[in-house]
Amino acid sequence: MSNLRDFIFSTGFMAMSWGNLLMLVISCLLLYLAIVKGFEPLLLVPIGFGMMLANIPLANLMAEPIYKLNEAGIPVLDTVGGFLHYIYQGDFLGIFPPLIFLGIGAMTDFGPLISNPKSLILGAAAQLGVYLTFCGAMLFGFTPQEAAATGIIGGADGPTAIYLAIFLAPHLLGQVAVAAYSYMALVPLIIPPIAKALTTEQERKIVMKQTAPVSKRVRIIFPIISTIIISMLVPPAAPLIGMLMLGNLFRECGVTERLSDTAQNALINIVTIMLGVSVGATASAEAFLNLKTITILCLGIVAFGGGVAGGVLLAKFMNLFLKNKINPLIGAAGISAVPMSARVVQKIGQEANPQNFLLMHAMGPNVAGVIGTAVAAGIMLQLFG
């Protein structure tokens, strides 16, 4: 009978706290949104499941290993750490996010950006949300490092948000990652009301001319030159930009098909699983359930909205001086979320004008936003790292 009692008291049910229970509910909500509603399932399923695993009492999946000194004073492993703790080292050491960028680069066509350099300006304007939220977080009493990690959520780039949080505010990694990926999943709901509020129906009907084709030589040179210039200007951005451009070079050079295929499929899928589960596992009840988390979630939506608004407003401003007008909607695609934000812009444009095909035009600012967010993260690391 005593053995049965000991077994019952050793189960997670007996050690369950209200915080664990609430986090399990939140994790199930993320899984519901991913599986049933289809919101970013490749990201939210591993994150939600990792959050669930981290909040199962007594499982200790994120427990750190314990070392003791032997007679010679040398640290010796006494207790092995939790399974997810070791996977998390790929986040903690800054390995997983650049590898994600390698896959993104291999999957991304930079042609729309190269053929329309104005897209780069729109991608930069969409970083307005990053800097506005940084200032807002400082007003709420965040340290510069915490404010930078929170502000980068506005770039709509999960790997970059994780990368910056790891180096500047690792204690906020769970909150920042969950906010970034959750709002990325809600991009189809966030962009339309802001883009429509800032544009007239006539502006949304603007049909843009087809962009010029880009030669293979230019496509090959672009990632090489971009890596050199950006990495020289902002050295801390080199890991992200370097991997992004290397992946794109795999895609465009024509002699590394196997490497391009691996980066686009097997590698990015494996790393996404590892990154998502381990990041979700950082969202324990102790770390997640506090006022700062609520503040980060609120600032995150402001950051996203500011990014969308920044791109649209700059596009409207540019039209004051351009002979060939651009559809201001494409500025909304300046937030990174590739290619979702460009697809949302395409949908809004066709609602206003069924003959409007904005997808390729929107991909320019969309890709520029990926580069812009990585550069913004590099600047934050340069200033506060």
C-alpha cells in the first residue's frame, strides 16, 4: 500500500501547480491554432509542444546538468541534464537561427528585389515598428537589451528575434519567441485593416508595370556583394546575412543543386523542429507568467502594426515624386514573414482590382524586410551587446 502511495505522490499530477496548468492550456491553444486554424503550423506545432513538455511537472526536460568536483578538483558530471536542455544549446550558442536563414536563402528568389531597388527602401521603412517599440519598451522600464529584444518582434522574423534575444536578453527568449511566431501566424489578420486604413481605394487599384528580368550573372553576384557590404557595415549581422546569402548562392549558381535541395528541405525542416521545440521549452510557468510577458505581447502587436504602417506610408510618400506610381500596399509586405505578407498584399490588391497582380512586386519589399530585420538586429547587437 505504501508503494502505491509513493507512486501516486511521484506523479506529475500531484506536483501540478496552477501555473503549470495554465501553461498547458496555452500550449494546447497554440496547437489548436496551428492544427485546426492552420496558423503557421510548421512553427507553432513544435513551439506549442515544446511549451507543453516544459510544463509537465517533475519531467525536468530543461534541467541543467549538475557537476561536482572530484578529489583532484576537476568538475565531473554528477547528474545528466534534461533532454531538451541539450537541444537548447543550439539556440543558446546561436547556431540554429543562422541555419534557418541558410534554408530561407535557398528558397528565396531575390529577383524582384534586384529588378526594383526601390523595394529595399520599403523594406527598411518597415523596420519602423522595431525602433518605435524599442523606445516604447524603454518607457516601460525595460533595459536597453530587453527593449531591443522586444522591438525586433516588429520585423516579423522569428529566427532573428530568437537570435537577438539569445545574445541580449536570454531570460526573455520564451516570451519573445512565442510573441514573434504567434503574430507571424496572425499576419493575414494584422496587415489588411492597417493597410486599408492608410490607403484609398484608388491607391489600392494601382497596377504596376512588370519588372525587368534579372540575368543569372547578376543573381550570382548579388549575394556575394551583399554579404561583403552588409557584413562590413554591421559585423554582428554577418552570421544571419552570411547564411542567408550563402543559401541564395546555392540556389542561383547552378552548380550546387544538391546543397540547395538539402538547405531548402531536409536541413531547414530538421532545424525548425529543434529550434521550435527547444524555444517552446523555455516558456516555463516560472519564466512566462509575469507582467513583463503581458507587456511584451502588447508591445509585439504594436511593433507589427508599426512595421506595416511604416512601409505603406513611405510608399505613399515616394509616389509624390515618382512618374510610375507604385501601389502603396506593397509597402505592407516589408515586414519579413516570407512569403505570407506578400500573399496577403496580393489578396488585398485583387479585392480592389481583379486585374491587379502584386505578388512579385510585393516580394521585393518582403525579401528586403528579411535583410532589413537582420541588419536591425546587427545594429542592436553592435550598440547593446
